[in-house]
Amino acid sequence: MLTRSPDGEKKPLRYKDLESRHDQNPSLDADIALAYVGLGDQDQAISWLNKGYEARFKASILLRPAFDPLRSDARFKEHMRRVGLPG
């Protein structure tokens, strides 16, 4: 779910709250990545996926259709390869 900040920029709803809790729950990293996919911010999405990878998140989440916008990104393909999923 998205919201607009006072300056008109789209932001994931409660994204700062999620970002502040990612250390306690690595699966949040993928959720934050999904929020950035929804915003069309592939750089941030890949960054959060990398954080999730380092924290050993459940890689099968990458098979969700919500990640389809990243499938053509070489960084995403490399990420899929690293976790042993077909890319």
C-alpha cells in the first residue's frame, strides 16, 4: 500500500517502520523490497533483496509474481542465481 508524503512523493505506507525493524526479522527485507518494486524503484528493491540474502531470508519469496518487474534486471538474475533459483 502506498501513500504520498507532503511533498507529493509516493512512499510505501509505514516503510520507515518496516526499515527500522528489519534487523529483528530478515523476512521484512523482502517485504520492503516488494514495496519498492511497487514504487518502481528497482535500485532500492535490489538493495533490500541483497540485505535479505545476507540475513538468509527465505529465497522462495523471489518466485512471487510481484517480483516480475525485476526479472529483466541483470542484478535480479544474479540474485536468483546466488540463491539457487532459476532465473
